[in-house]
Amino acid sequence: MNVSEGTVIVSGATRGIGRATVDAILARGGKVVAIARDEQALGELEASATDRIRVVAVDLSDVAGVPAAAARAIDAFGAVDGLVNCAGIASYEPVVAASLESIEAQFRVNLIAPLLLSQAVAKHLRGRGGSIVNVSSTLSERVAQTTVVYAATKAALNTLTKGLALELAPAGVRVNAVLPGGVNTDMLRTPRLRPGESLTAQELRQRVASQVDALAALHPLGRLGKPEEVAAVIVHVLDQTWQTGSLVTIDGGLSIA
């Protein structure tokens, strides 16, 4: 596909990497259908942008509603050429402390929703070609304590990426994944608390600052990534006409440290 002339659905479109991806596509002249659960943020996004954006509000943790949301997104401009599955959630806790609710929520948003969105878009793209990019994580290949469940969802997303790439290649649909390292987003700034731990507002700020500094130090380049840096890679991969089934890492060297 050609991003500058195409229409791309982006999930998780109002924050972090998703919002940066929306901005990057619009800057290239493309059209965007933004999917997110925050209706107010979607409204502000639509109002602040050009007539090249449409929005669809849906809570991707309610997977029963995803197929209908996908249909609305495809119909928003009459057709789409690509999909970026960027929405994701993480719960930072040891596996032994993880509740069934937390485990299921992460798998619904990080794996099942992307699968269902990809399924709907792939059916639409058959015969016309197109591109799907899943936003995974270097944690899918480099597990860290308290992120085991999240890492498992992203490892499964990698496998989904490769399987879909093989299955959809004859139809001209390319499927790849981008694996960021630590990126300076709201998700990363979620305070990681021990079971039963309660902190004051001041202590929470200090905990987050400590987390961010510690994570940045793990990257050989010495800092966290910026959402727009990851978005640039996503848009590049969307455009590549002879790339499919790839796991593209952008992580400041984290995976080689």
C-alpha cells in the first residue's frame, strides 16, 4: 500500500504510539480511521484534524463488540488499505498474584481484539492487497519480572503475525509486527506496586520516576524511545511491498543488552 494515498485503521489511536501513528499517517497525506474507547479523546482528535480522519469508539476488552466496530471502521471511508493494531494494556504483577480478570483482560485487548480486527480487515483486503502491522514488544522475546502475562500476550501476537502473513500472502495482504522497547508513554508510567502496597501521591511520583530511570538505563542508547520514533517505523513497514512475516525491532538496543 501507499500510506500517502491509502486509508489505515489504527487502534489505540488517542494515546502514545497509536496517536503518534495517526499523526504520522496524516502528515503523509493518508486517511485514518481511529479506534479507541475514550469517546471524549476521539472527539477531540476528530475536531483537531482534517477531513481525512474518522473515529470509532469501542472498548476492545469487550471482544464481542469488535467485529461490529471493525465493520464501522471499514465503512467509514468506504474502503481501507491497512490496519495498525496498537491498542494494548499491561498489568505489572507477579504471575502468582495475577487474577483471572487481569489475565483475561490482557489477552482480550492484546491478542483477541487484534485477531478479530485483522480477520475483518483481511476479508476486506482479499483481492485488493494491503498491509497489517501489529505493535508487539521486545518483552515478547525478553521476559522481565512482573510482565510475564503481558509478555505472553505479545509472544502470541508475534505468532499470530507470522501465521497470518503466511495465510494471507497469496491474497496480497502483508502482515508484520513492530517490537518497541521501553517507550515514554502513559502505559510505561503506570506505577508498579507490590501486592497490598499503598503509596501516597508523592511516593507514587517517586516510584514512577525511579521506574523510568531504571528502564532507560537498560537500553544501550541510554534513554527511552519516543512514540513518534516507533510510529515512523510502523509507517515505513506499512509501505514496504516485499516484506511480510517480519518482527521489526526498534528498542534502543535493549534486545542485545
